[in-house]
Amino acid sequence: MSRDSEDTRVRATPRYELHYIKRDALAIAAAASMGHVVRCLLQGSARLSVSGETVEVSPGTTALLDPLVRHTLRSRRGPVEMIMLRVHPGLIADMAARLRLTRIGQEFVFRERVVADPHLVALCASARDELRRQRIGHEVILDALVEHILVHLFRHHLLVRRNLDLEFSRFGFVDRRLRRAIEFIHAHFDEDLRLADMARAAFLSAFHFARLFKRLIGMTPHAYLASVRLEQAARLLVTTDLSMLEISQRVGYASQSHFAKAFKAWTGLTPREYRQASLSPLLADVRSEGG
């Protein structure tokens, strides 16, 4: 990969993932994320599709995506330079508590899908610089920048919405009617889960569980399961030296090729590229491992 024309850098922690992406062409069909996702376009133009709606994303604008929103993003012409921030639900909850925002019966959703916010773009540009240069203390600076971005989002772009059916768990805000099933999925995502297994955890028939899950969560139970698996795989890629085969098996994929295909659709990178792009010093000796 030529650093001049294409580049990818990743800072992944248990609380957030920060990606710098520079590509001659970009095509991402992202599975739903458990947390909020920010995609800030610094250069180029792209087309964002969400729930049948397509919007243009131009340089200096930012796409804001709520948890569990599946989307596709495709570049239109010329190279694309972007910062992507994926925030773990626990970090959103912690920040809400620090800002003295109550969590009982509330959820946080973005007011708009695409915004033109120069201050947010400037923060993302600073994150890009830290990711690319990797100077002394860059991890400390990146953690601080992510916190600054979150405070800015709470001030200007996040809406507090009342929803008494929601409960807070370590997996984020979940509907109380599905909490047991969601906890079951997170606890057993590495197994060959059937719809009946998930439904049993919610004390519902498979038919009624599937309908309720799709209506309340916005995706099928198996799509949600795939999201959990892929997020866990991303953490393993940058925090362990496990082989790609071991990781695919640990997150419940019977086939390494199936895992690699799903992961690339989710991140725009192969598992090997994702690991190579990571800033984690733990993996400095495994950069050449195949994937």
C-alpha cells in the first residue's frame, strides 16, 4: 500500500475505535454497530445509504449514525480521506453521567444524519494528524480528542429521548422485553446459536421473538449476532496475537473465509489489514502474519 495514495491507521481500545482511512475508492457495507458511529469526510465525496434513504456526504461534513443502524458508504469520485469513530455504549453512558445527564428511561440519538460542523471536522483533522504521525504521547492525545468529540456531540448533536422501555446494561441501552435474550447473545456469541435458543432466553416462541426483535431493534436476531461477533473480532485482532483462524473460531465463524468476507464488509479492511493498521504496540512483532 502506498502511503501517499492509500493509508489506514487504527487506534482500538475497549471503549472506542478510531480509524483514519485514505482510499482511492471506498465501498463499505457496514453491519450495525453496538455504539454510536461518526464518519467525518475530510476529502472527496461519498454516498451514504441508510434504510433505503441515500444522502450525499461532501468534504467538511460528518455522518452521524445511531447504534444498530446498518449503512453503506461508497465514494463517488477521486480519493477519499475520512475519520471514523465508533464509540462503545459504556463510554457514552460514562460521559452522560459525568455531564450529569440522567440515564433512567432515556436514550441518546443524533438529531441529524449528516451535519456541516467545522469544529467537529477540526477535531477529526487533529485525530487524523495524531494517527498518521504517531509521535510521543499520541495515544494520550487521541484519548483526549475522543473525549472532546463526545462532549461536543452531547452539546450540539445528541438528543436525549425518553423511552421508559429501555434499561441500561453493560451492552448499552436495551429494551427490557429483550434484555435476557440480548445478554444471552453476548454471553454465547461464539457458539452456533439458533433462533430457538435466543427466543428461549426471552421466554418467547421463536416466531414472536423474531418479530419483536426486528420491530424493537431494527434488525433480525442473527444480524445482531453478527454485529456482536465482528466487534469482538476487531478487539481480538488488535489486543492479541491470535491467528486469523483462531479468531474466526473464537467469535463463532465455522469458516475463516466467511469471517474474512464479513469483516471486510463491516470495516472496509481485511482482518490482516485491520491488524496491520492498528497502533497497538503489543502487536509490533506480528505485523507480517497472514490473514
